[in-house]
Amino acid sequence: MSHRRYTPYLFILPALAMYALFVVLPIADSLRMSLLHWSSPLLPPEFCGLDNFRRLMSDSVFWHAAWHNLLLLAGSLLLQLPLAMAIALLLHQRTIARGLFRTAFFAPMMMPTAAIAVLWQYLYEPESGLLSSVIRCWQSDFVFPWLSDPGSALLWIFVTICWQYTGFHMVLYLAGLSTIPNDYYEAARIDGANEWQICWHIALPAIRPTIAISATLSIIGSLKYFDLIYLMGGGLPEKSREVMATYIYRLAFEQNQGRYGYGSAAAVCLFVLALAVVIPLQARQLRTAS
């Protein structure tokens, strides 16, 4: 009997070992490195305790980066997810070329991020880009540095992020909507409900777990955005384009000052922030499910 009790754990042991090797150990090593200071990459580190975290609390670039992450998070929850939901509700209906539209909206998710960055950099090119060319149809001398303007560069990058990931969340919502029995819709229509009432009182409550999963993934993604922002952020003033992941990368690898410990401290803060946001959401979801 005891042998059977431990048999399931033997099956998950390889997965746990891989998780510990590639997730738990790097997190622990980042925590260890956050307590060290390198005066030079060629010299051994010195233990500095919490000095890296104290310096981080007064680092204006770090706080600007954290604020940009929060702006991306708010934009994802308030704009990207409702847009994905609206598209999913429309494509859930029996419309012409429904499969074609689903594929078209999901296609950006399948593209490499580097290709997306290059594509949208061409679109945002100040003089010959598509956006500037279209606006010059009404204003002949229009030239605008879309990705170099400190006040709005992050906004245009966010538009690209929405273009890339809206289709992913749309697919999640379509999967949730497909689980709702048609009898619910037919009963509501017999009772005189219009399409808006059916959407609000039947569709949305029925896919609440899917919405929670989508929101959680969006929050995590907003906090760890790196590749697209890094590839599209060249030439901008540091504070106007920095998010926490890009700042951590620059600290640890680009500044060439042996600031691995300082970059690790910023990474630990990002990890704690992600936990502080995601754990309450998961706890609330579990309470709702029970």
C-alpha cells in the first residue's frame, strides 16, 4: 500500500527536477548575487548585505521603469483584454469567413518578435513610414518621431504589443465561449433577451475562469516585457523607454561596470512585485472556485 502511495510522486519527479534546475536554482542564485558587489568584473565579489536594495530605492531610473510596467499593465487590462473579448464575441457568431478572421487575428502571435519589431519600425519611420505617409495625405509637411519622442514612444510600442498579443487572448476567450451550451442562448432569446443582455448575463459569467486566466497571463507578461521594447527602443532617452526587464539587462550586461549584484537586486524586486500581484489574484480565483 505504501508503495502505491508514492508512485504518483515518482512520475512527477523528472518535471520537478527540471523545474528546480531551471527555475528555483536561478531564482536562488539571483537572490544570492543581490547581496554581493563587484568592484570590477575581473575581481571576486564582496558581500554588501542590503546595500544594493538601499541604492535601488533611490534610483530614479528604476522607479521610472517600474511605473512604465504599471502603465503597460493597466493598458493591457483596460484596453487589450476588452478588445480581445469584443473580437472573440464577434467571431463566436456565425459570420462569413469566420475562420479566416480568426487566423488573421492570431497570426501576429506566430511571428518572431524580432520580425514584428522590424515591421513596426518601418511603419513608425518618421518620414517614409506608412503612418506618416497616410497623415501626409492631409498634412503635406507632417513628420513625427514616433519611436524617438520621449512623451509618447512607450504608447506606440504598446500599440505594437496589443497587435501581437490580442489574438492570443482572443483564442482563450473563444475556447471559453465554445464551452457554453447553445441551450442557454436559445432559452434567453425565448425569454426576450437581446444580444447585449445575453453577452452580459450569460457569456461573460460563464467564462469568468477564462477571463481570470487571461488577466493573470496579461499581468505577468506586462511585468516582464523585454524583447519587443528592447528591440524598438533604440535611440530613446533612457527614462522614456525603460521597463524593469530592460533596465535589469542593461545593469547586468551592457554597462560593463560589474553591476551584476545591483542588476540581481532589481530582478529580485521584479520577482517580488510579480508575486505580490499574482498571488492575490490566484487566491481569489481559488476562493471563487470553491
